[in-house]
Amino acid sequence: MPPVGPRSGDAIFANVERVNAELFTLTYGAIVRQLLTDLEEVEEVNKQLDQMGYNIGIRLIDEFLAKSNVSRCVDFKETAEVIAKIGFKMFLGVTASVTNWDADGTCCSIVLEDNPLVDFVELPDTCQGLYYCNILSGVVRGALEMVSMKTEISWIRDMLRGDDAFELQVKLLKQVPEEYPYKDDE
Amino acid sequence: MQFFGGTEISPVSAGVNGVGEQRPHDQDHKLMFGLLFSLKSLTAKMDPTTPDKANLGVPQLPGQGCSFHSFRTNTYKLTFMESPSGIKIILVTHPRTGDLRESLKYIYNLYVEYVVKNPLYTPGTPIRCELFNTTLDQYVRSIS
């Protein structure tokens, strides 16, 4: 059986079922709006969005792996490229770029020029501390955790705060190998 | 790391040609996990193509080392697939069945569609999705 190479993000995006982009954007907006009403504190909303993203991420990783045929990444650099080029394309229809590597290759930035989540969005004065797209950082964190990478993710640039792009800093904390989950005496 | 599936519902029980006999025992999970874990470690240790090898039994990162995909005894064949996210899928079949790796990929896709996308399923718990079971059953019957 010849090994099957990874499929490109475009190819997968073209093949999966999609929903109307506006419906998607507005639904996400409605969720954030409801969280703001329910939780009142902007900080709490950030946390909740991150948690929701995390819950999505730990499931989404399997869909990603099953559909993309990506089998293994040699290093974190390749992982970041795969997230930016295949992951974002497959699930959001946009391509991101990876920049700002630190010297030991454990910290980088994923830059999104285009982000379908924020069409029609303007942050009012009362919500200045809100990371509107915090769900994305949660998704990436959750997905990477399922492939044994503990990461820390923070927003460096945010278009809703007047920057020219979205920049997500991904920092690899440690890689956890699979361990025998049972105790000897069980 | 989590071992999925109860005895009556795990993919292990869906043996092609009905060879996959099940002992209704919890120990089977541990035994199977231990077997796969050790065998993987052993195959990586035996690998002549990589010079630097970890000691036997040392846990590996996903994608590290090499991986085996099947073994055959005189009474059955076991085909194994592990996703980088740690999902392990096993098919126990008649010893003369051919290469089942494509089937395992297909089953992984079924798992994504019917289990992962089921909002009521909590990741890490035994799979109790009727739809998954019936679709898997149908598929396994179709390849036998």
C-alpha cells in the first residue's frame, strides 16, 4: 500500500460540508453576546470562550487527523505550519502564516490576516478587555493537548483593538509521552 | 490516555468472520493495552534504521519511533492503528485476511462522524452511541 501524503487544506475545505459564512459569523456573535449578558464580567467571558474552544479542540483534533491524513510532525515547527496551512484552511477557510520564531523553536506566532469570526463586529467601549476570538486560542490549545503538547496561547495583536492583523502566540510548554495508565496492583 | 469501549461495544468485538471472541472481563482492556504498548516499544527498539533508541518500556511521544500495524498467529490476525491523538483501533480477524489498514482508517472516520461529533458523548468515556455501533457493524460485515 503506497503511503498517502497529507491532503492540502484547500482540498479538504472543498470536500467538507459547509454552512453559510454569515450564519456562522452571526451565530458566534450571538454566543458571545449571550455570554456577556450572562457573565457580566469581560474577563469571565474571555475565560468561558477559551474553555468552550478547548472543548471543541479536544474533539476537533480527531476530525482533523482523520480527514487530513497528517500522520506525524517531526518537530514543533512543522506542527505550527500544519495548523496554519491545513488546520485553519480546513475549518475556517482562511490561511494563516507562521512567524516570529524564538531561538529554540518552542514559541511562534500564527498570524491571521483574515478572520471570518469578526465580520460585522466592533467592540463597544464597555467591552474593551474582551478577546472576541478567544475561542480560537482555546481550540488550538485543546487540539494540541490531545497530541501530547501542552501549550500556552495568547493574543498579541487583535484587529478589533485597532491592529492590522490577528496574531496568536503559541508557546510550547512541554510534550507529554503516553504512559501506561494502570497501576500494577489494580 | 484512555482505553475506549466496553466489551460488548468496543471495536475489538467486531471481528470479521466472527473470530473475535470476547471474554467479558475488565482485565482484557488492560491486557490489550499492555500488549500494544509493549509491542510498540519493542518494535521501536528493534528498528535497525534509527541509531538512537530509547530504552525498552520508556514511553514515547506520538509519532516517535516506528509502529507496527498487524501481527498474525495461527488462529487469528490482529490489525492495529493508532492516531496521533492516541485513539487505538484494533481488528481481530481470520488469519488469512489481507491488509486492513484502509479499513481501520475508514473506521476512524466513522468514529469521528458518529462519536466525536455526538454532543452527548463525553470524550474519554466508553462509547455508547447506537448509530456508531450499527454503522460500524454494517461496515465490518461489508468487508468480510
